[in-house]
Amino acid sequence: MQEDPLFEQYVAERVDGLLRYGYVLTGNPHDAADLVQEALVRLRGSWSRVRRKNALDGYVRTTMTRLHINSWRMRRREHITATPPDSAYEDAPYEGSGLWRTLSKLPPRQRAVLVLRYYEQLTDAEIADVLGVSRGTVRSQASRALDKLRGDLPEIVKNMGYVT
């Protein structure tokens, strides 16, 4: 493949934002890096067919979201072993945040709905299209996730030091 300076410029300018988006989706910096890498590989493979090269973020983020959804589907088929592997060090920027701990406890679909709604500012119809579900499912998943977050709010506030 020929090198394309426009592609290289896009990657150089947007990789940090894409990594943050991947982290919000996965809760793991290593999985976030994998998502970004795979999405950029797919973008590079279809570069000649991309018409609006000035609006690539939507394409890449949709690709990342779909890859993340596919990873949940694969994990459902995995068999859990009795002994977990050695734990790895994670250098997570939001590691100490009580809110992040609570978000990471949400099921993946609920977390994805909240990320797409509040981080990406997508409408319910757009979220439904990205996730491949109905708008009613998007609304119910968001409602359940927000109820869970509201239930954990006193614990989050207490852990952040606002309540003595």
C-alpha cells in the first residue's frame, strides 16, 4: 500500500482522543489500544473508498464500538477457568474515580449506551443503529444504567471525600 500523508496526519492528530474513547468503552487501556489499532487498520484498508475524509471520527468510532460489541459476543462463548492468570498492571487515568469504578460494574451494553449518549452525544436512534438494537432497547438500557448509577451515588460521593 502507498503511504498517504492525509491518513498519517489524521492518525497523528486523533490517536489520543481515540484511545480515550476506547478506554471509556472498555475500561482497560490495553483493550482500548487494541480497539484503536484494529479500527485504524480497517480505516486504512478502506481508505480509497472513504468519500468524506474530513469527517472520519464517526466512521472510526462506529468501527470501534462495533468491534467492542463483537468482543462481548465472543466472551460469552468463552469458558471460564478455575484459576485466573496473573494480574497485569494497568495504568488507568481514571483509576481512583468512584464514578469510573461504578461505570465499570455496569454490563457492557449499558455502559456502551451511556458512553454513546453522554460522551458521543448520539440520539437514541443513532445509538440503536450503532448497536444494532431497537430504540426501546436503548432507552431501557440507559434507564437501567442510570438507576444503577443513582443507587451508587452516595457511595461515590462518600469515596470522593465530599461527605464526612
